[in-house]
Amino acid sequence: MVKGMYHYIKQAWKNPDAKTLRDRMTEWRATESQVKVDKPLRLDRARALGYKDKKGFVIIRVRVVRGGHKRPRPNKGRRSKRMHTNKNLKMSYKWIAEQRVQNKHKNLEVLNSYQIGKDGINYFYEVICVDPQRPEIKSDKNVNWTGKAGNKKRVLRGLTSAGKKSRGLRNKHPTAKVRPSVRAGFGRGK
């Protein structure tokens, strides 16, 4: 069977060249945390997640700092009985990256995202965004649903793929108590 270009791009990303990726991440660390890029770095992944090379699609590279999400310890004044330092978010770094993009670019809708690298300090993601007001997007039947009223700010409501995974909605078993949410299913019996 003849294999296409996307197959070979996918195979190359399974074992990327370490020096090239390290040099890229060195450059990315020197830039701002969110940078609009012309073309996706992982074309195969972007296409699989809905990206098209046309007006209205925007790729934004995001840098998210790794490490625990900690509350600062009180250094004076009244302290609580237990010095809580850990604030364990149930959000993945990917979901956090998507939310940051949505908060900065309010006219765009986040479609999906994928990881392009990580080092000892940061995670790097490329977030695929759509401008629902563009006529090219309105006339495209595959993505014009992003402009409808019920799909506004999807990522902030946990409706992207990363959000649904973090909310535990991948498991559709009838006895799973996370549907429609963990809080809603808490009091329910089996």
C-alpha cells in the first residue's frame, strides 16, 4: 500500500531530531508566551484536528510553565491550621493553554490543540483557532458551526477535547458518575 505524506510526517514526529527540537525550544523560550505562527509545525496533527490552510484559521503557539499549581504560603498574619500549599487543578496543561488563548483572542474560537514539545521548564502547544466572522468560515459547512450561539467560548466551558478529557467525560459507561459532571453525579446511585 502506498503511504502518503502525512504518514511520513507522523512517523518523523514519533522520534524527532533532538538537536533541532532543542534549538527550536530555545528560540521559543525567548519569545512571548503566545505567538501567532504562519503554518502549523505538525501539519499531520493539525489536519487531523480540523485545520485547513485558508483564511479564518489561525495557529497560535503557547508556552505554559510546568510544575505544581501552588498557593503561596502565608508569611505573616493569621494562618490556617494547616498550611495548604498545593492547589491541585484537575485541568491538564493543554486545557490551560487553550483557555489562555481564548482569553487573549476573544474574537477567535478554539477548535483544538496539540503538543509540539516540552523541556524542563515549559510545555509548548499549538492551538488551532477559527474566526467565525470570516465569510470563508461562514460558507464552510465543516466549521461554520463555530459561529452559532451555543458554541461560543467552548474552551472556557470545557467542551474541547482536552476539557472533556480533564472532566472525565471520555468514559461513557452507564455506571460512571461523572455525567453530566462530577458534581451532578455525586449523589446519584448506581
